[in-house]
Amino acid sequence: MSARAAVTTTPYGEVDAAALDGLQSRYDTTRVLDAVDTLDELRTGLDGPEGLRDDLLRLHGRRACTRQRRELRGNNPGRVDCRANRGRA
């Protein structure tokens, strides 16, 4: 007959007590918290009022306007005003 491993009950179910003790003594959660902090900084930069998302949309709008100007110049040598697109990009 083999000896049965000691089991402990956690909020997630029953687990091997020795394995849990070993994991808890070696696992450093500060790295996980550092990753959370990094993600928060990235999210703030992406979602902020002047974040990366808005920067990319402005860049897209500028490129679209430049392309539109080039296409319209063939028919109209005057200036093409892209200010109407500024609110969208």
C-alpha cells in the first residue's frame, strides 16, 4: 500500500500540502505586481487624452489627407483643405 500525500483544502479545492508549501515558499508575487504596474502605465499611455491611440488616429488622418491632396491635385492644382478631417483624426 502506498502512502497517500497530505492534502490541504484551499478556496480552489484540495491540493497536495507539501507541493503547496513548496510553491508558497518559492513563488515571488512581487514580479506579478511589477507586471501589473507596467500594464497600468501602458494603459494610461494608450487611453489617456493625449495617449498613443489618439496619436495614431491623428497620424492616420494626416496620411489620409496627404493622399487625398495628391489624388485631387491631378484635377485641381489649388490647395486641398483637410481641416474638415481634423476632428475625426
